[in-house]
Amino acid sequence: MKKRALIAVLVVVAIVAAAGFYSMYRGRRVKAAQPCWGKLVNIQAAKEQWAVDTHASPGAPVALSDILPYLRAAPTCHVAGATYIIGKVGEEPQCTIHGTVSNFKPDHY
């Protein structure tokens, strides 16, 4: 009888530990992606301001050099090899690793 109680306690402890490790892993992934999403928001705001200032129509191409005056510095993703795709007016900018801001769902990481 004592063996079964000990096994049951060990199973419960293992389940709690597994849940804790998953939560910690998920938190690290979300924290690692947040700076990138912040830069994507800044790029989107700079694109919108550029479009207003230049009277650009939806679908007009936007280059980084166009919106650079609206940013503090050229945006770079902290993940090696990742780049930003600025996109056209009316489209969301993208990171080649993290996607777009609207795709950010912390519960899925």
C-alpha cells in the first residue's frame, strides 16, 4: 500500500514539474519575440506617417529609405539572419522569423 502511495506522489510531482518547465519555456519564447514585434509596430507607424505626408495611395511601394526619417535607426531583428519586409502602404510589415504583429498570439508560443 505504501508503494502505491509513493508512486502516486511521484506521478503528481512529475506532472507539476512538467507543467512548470513548459510554462518557463513558453515565457522565454514570448520574451525573445517581443522586441521584434515592437519594431514591427514602429515600422508600421512610420509607414502610415510617410503615406500621409506624401499622399501615397494604398498599395504604393515603400522602401526603408522612405521611412528611415520617421524611425530613430534602421530596424534590425535581434535574431541572426532575420530581416524585415517593409511591404506596401496598407500592408503589415513582416519579420522573416516572427511574422507580423497581428499574428502574435502569446498563447501559441
